[in-house]
Amino acid sequence: MIRHIVSWNFKPEISEEKRVEIRAALAEAFPTLVGKIPGLIAVSVGMPPLESSNCDLALYCEMEEEKDLIIYRDHPEHVKIAEIVRANCEGRRCVDIKA
């Protein structure tokens, strides 16, 4: 199994109202990828994070095999969601772990 963990911060110019909207949209959209993307087993979103956090958004995914990372990255349904993230966030941090 592969664990894919990503976090971001909102761009400074994104208003708090817009941040709430984006978090809601992403929290709804990411889990719908399970069953659509081969090899994607589970998705969990951490939005909004606790006060102790130093990021605004977090994503945790489980995939069957390392090759599934590429399938996930390039899948059109993921790309649509990633475009929302890229337009509103910066400072992407990612770790992929073989479990």
C-alpha cells in the first residue's frame, strides 16, 4: 500500500469567505475519486486543520501500488480538483510512503 499525504496553504489574497467555500468544495470532491480512479483505496481530507497546524489544507490518500500514484496524478477527475487547488493555494508539501 502507498500513503500519499499532501498539504497546502492558501494564497494570501484568498479571503476567509472564499477559503470556507474552497474547503467545502474540496472536502466534497476528493472523496468522490474513490471508485473512479483505479488503485485509489481511500481519501481523507483535513479541512480546516486544528489551530496547532501550519497548513490550511491536508489530503491523505491510500493507493494499492506505487504505479497508482501516476494513474491518480493524471486522471481527469483528479486534474479537475487539482486545478482548484493550484488556483487558490501555494506551498505544496507531499510525502509518499510505502506501507
